Amino acid sequence: MTAFTPFHPRHEGLAPNASRYVDVASLPWKPTPTPGIEMKVLMQDDASGLLTALFRWQPGTQLPLHEHVEVEQTYVLEGSIVDDEGEVREGDYVWRPKGNRHLARSPGGALVLSFFLKPNRFLEGEHAGKELK
């Protein structure tokens, strides 16, 4: 596995089996391809597509129609995320099986912790046909 935490110099030079402690507050928020959604990457593995990240949704943001290529898991820390299947609110968790297709929106904004085994495949919008986190 070639997992790492971007922008985290404390991990350089650690033994392959050493624990990686992450100072989340020091990590930068970075834009995603969807305006209104920023992310802090906690751990990623470019070779496999594995990703664990915090996502900050601004109120009114909508993520275009996309397909989950593998299982996706999300725990909502603040606010809520809504789609045609339901709403996941602060303190709740949702997981979506491989092949699930939906668009997601956050009317009031949200802060979520998400886990991806592979990037999403977007079906609509400017990123249609691409796999993006």
C-alpha cells in the first residue's frame, strides 16, 4: 500500500508499519471539482483509489449525478446531506453499495467524514464520464 496524508511532513521517514497520527487542524482545505465543496484529505492511496476525507459543503451545494464504483461511507458531523432516497443528519451515517447512483445536496451546509474505496464516476455535469473524488 502506498497510502499517505498530503501536506503532512511528520510522516516523512516513518517506518512502513508505523502509525500515522494526523494533526487535522493543520491540514489545508482544498477545493474539489464541485464548487461549494472543499476537502481535507486525511489519507489517500493513489494506486488503489482509497480515500478518507473531511468534506465541507456550503449551504445550497449540489453534487451532480454520480455512481459509486465501490462502497462509499459517510458520517455527518454537522448539518445534513439529502438525496432522493433520504436525508442523513448530524450524528447519522449512510453507506452506499457499489453501483448506487444519486445526486446529493446540502440545503443548509454540512461537514462530513467520508470513506471511498475508489473514486466516484460522474454521470452529469462538466465531469461526466470521469472518476473523481
